[in-house]
Amino acid sequence: MQKSDCFACHKTDSKLLGPSYQEIANKYTAADTDMMVTHIIDGSTGVWGDLQMTPHPGLSTADAKAMVDYILTLKTN
């Protein structure tokens, strides 16, 4: 995540442009991993409001899954 542009839009514990990683972790479970990986790589719109999640087509599925696995460790509820 440090090598990507993730932190331009997301922070760990508070909203920046997109939701915080903790908000994401609290919304999803491991069962949502494939969908989350797809959103990271392909981008998405409308999941968290009107802002678009920027696509990251150069990111490997394995790297995106590692990001999701990390994000899900931040669950607070």
C-alpha cells in the first residue's frame, strides 16, 4: 500500500477522500475479499457515495488480496 497511491485517498482511522480502512474493515468480511480485490483493481463507483474508486490495473491480484487481508485486520466492531 505504501508503494501505491492508496494513502492519497484513505487513512487508517479517519475519512480522507474515501472511507478509512477501519470503516472498510467494519463494513466487509473475508467473504467479500474477491469483490474487494476487484474494486481495487478495476475501480468502483457508488459504494461509498458519489466518489469513484480509482482503478489500479497494474496491481496484481495477489498484491490486492494482501491489501484486503491487511485492511480486514483493522475491524473494530
